[in-house]
Amino acid sequence: DYYRDRLLFPSIKKFWPRYILPNHLTILRIVLSILIIVLLLIGIRNRLLLVLIFIIGALLDLFDGSVARALKKETQVGAILDSIADKILILPIAVFILFKNYAWLLLFLMIAEIISGIMTLYYKTKGKIVTVNIFGKTKMVVECVALSIIIIFYFPNNPANFPIILLFIAVIFAYLSVILNL
């Protein structure tokens, strides 16, 4: 976050429209994620459309935190919404892509996300804030890269080994993130 913030802060502070709050970006990411789910459920398989919406959602994830920090608009609600938006963006696409042939990988991914969510809620009830660590951030980037590759080159067919290996690496980072927050 430090280097990204350092790069983005001057532009955000000078040019960012103050009526667009960081939580607006997060809510837009949730809306885009729901749009992807709806498109997949009604049978739309247009790779360009799906990856475009997905990449916009992933890019919004890069900016909402930096905007919040630059404008001093960080909130607990924003942090919780961000975590929920991450899961809504990644998990439904992972289900559509992995369920048929890589259910084991999907299961490991979902268990890590569930454990992470439960830990966050548990610590919140104890008055502690669980911050996202480098493993969690790396997991999200690796997942987004892998899912983008799959959508662009393979979807709706079975993906090649490379993006599956990336998703396996993302699962490892997910568990490392959980362990680090214990």
C-alpha cells in the first residue's frame, strides 16, 4: 500500500471529485460482481464483456483503499465492505470456472475465504481490527491474474495448467494470510 499510495496520493488529493467516496467505489465493485454473476447465470459467455467487467472490478479494488487513505475517509464499514466485495468478485467466477473439473481447488479456496471471514468477524467482536497483510493482497492479485487469463483464453472450456497453478499459489497465500492473522 505504501508505494501505491505514494504514487497515487498527489493525483487523488488534487483531482479526485470529493463527492465520489471510497465506499462508492467498493459498492460499484459489488454491483459489477453481481452483474457478472447475472450474466453467467443467464448464459452470457462473451469473454471480452466478462473480462472487461472483471478487470474494472479488480482495478476498483486497487483504488478504493488509496482514495480512502488520501482523503482521510477510512471507515470500519469501508473495510468490511471491501472484504465482502473481494469475495463477491472472486468466488462466483471461481465457482463457474472450477466447479466441474477442479472442485478440490475451489473447496480449498472457499475454506480459506470462510476462515478469513469468520476470523475477521470474531476479532471485530473482540474490538480488534484485522488488517489485510501482504499475503492477502498477493492472493487477490494472483487470483485476479489467474481468473483473467482463464476468462480471456479458456472460458467456458477447461483451462490449461498455468492459471490453475496460479490459483493454487493464491490458495497458499490465502492460508498464509490467515495464519499471519492468528
